[in-house]
Amino acid sequence: MAAAEAASPKGFGAATLAELRRVVWPSRQQLFSESVAVILMVGLSAAAIAAIDRFYGWASSQVFG
């Protein structure tokens, strides 16, 4: 596709649809399992950050309090 065609709104829409046809969409099971994995990792990361924050808060109260 030429650059001038891709710059027009019609060319952009056609190029976008062509790219979307190439996408490999996940199955429902894969989507569910990967979503659960992401939620678990975010939860574990938040718990680790909270634990480190509480430790540094406790340590600073021992030193400065």
C-alpha cells in the first residue's frame, strides 16, 4: 500500500482491518487463565510492596521515634 493511500482515512481503515485479521485471538480458556495469572501477580506484588513499606515504617519509627 502506498504512503498516500495509508494516509487517507479510507486507507487507514483498510490497513487497520487488514492488521486485525492477522491477530491471533486467545481462546476463552486461555484468556481466563492468563487473566487469573495477572491478577495473582498484581496481588502478590502489592502485598510485597505493602510488606516492605510496613517494614521501613517500623524501622524508621525505631530509629526516629
